[in-house]
Amino acid sequence: MFETIAIIAVILAVAIAVILFLAATKPSTLRVTRAISINAPAERIFPLIDDFHQWTVWSPYENRDPAMKRIYSGAGRGQGAAYAWDGNKNVGAGRMEILQSAAPSKVVIKLDFIKPFEGHNTAEFTMLPQGDATSVTWTMYGPAVFMSKVMQVFMNLDHMIGRDFEAGLANLKKLTEK
């Protein structure tokens, strides 16, 4: 009986060591980028990103918890506008603040996650005219804390977050190409 427990303990210790080693080899920064071409001028797209009140109509995170609590503060839109949320396990809790707003081409947001895991990132939206269309890019980057590296051993965060970005960009496309 003791031998069996010792073998299980050794196997468990080796498995944990392998997971920790693999996590340590993951990059120290997280970066997710997605882009889309929208057949609309940047002037039509920009206000939907620059005003957190507008995010309820296009952000893929807004409909994951109908009871989510939202608090808007600071400026109404643009630099200084802030948005805090607190919701279920699908959305967690956090806060965003617009650090830079350069109409109609760029919005830079400080993005702080509180739960389920603490994280501090930057989100950037860029809108570049391309003929009659606008290339819209959504990027999030920041430090990959050790817990995020452990998560990356088991899941592809770029794929998981990237799908959300693709959905949000597709929503912006539907709204602005009308």
C-alpha cells in the first residue's frame, strides 16, 4: 500500500515539474492581434470604439452575462473615459480606461482584469484607410504572468482570445457597412 502511494506521489511530482518547466518556457509577453477590412470610412467606425457606451452593441464580451454590472466614469468618450465591469465567470471583473484617442485612426486602452485572474494589458485599435475601405486592427498585449504561462500549457490563448476579437470585428463590420 505504501509503495503504491509513493509511486503515485512520484508520478504526480514529475507531472507537476513537467508542467512548471513547460510554463517557464512560454514567452514573457502575451500578444493577440486580429484585423478586418470594413467597407466604411474610419469616421463611422471610430465612434463605436472611442465610446464605451457603444461597446454594448458590438463587443463580444457584452452579451455573456445579461446581469453584468457596468460603471462608466471619467470623460464621456475619448481620452479619460473609463468603464468597469463585474459579472459572472464568463466575463469576470475589470476596468478599462482610454489612454489615447486620435480620431479617426487610433484608440489605446489600459485594460486591467481583476478576476478570475489579475492581469494588466494594453488594447489598441487602429483604423487605416485603404481605398473605400478601412483596415481595422484589434491588438492586446502585456506581460504574461506565471499563471498565464501555466494556462498556456493547456490552452492556446491566442486562438481563444483571437476568436473573440474576430467576432467583435465582424460585429463592427455589420454595424458600419449598413
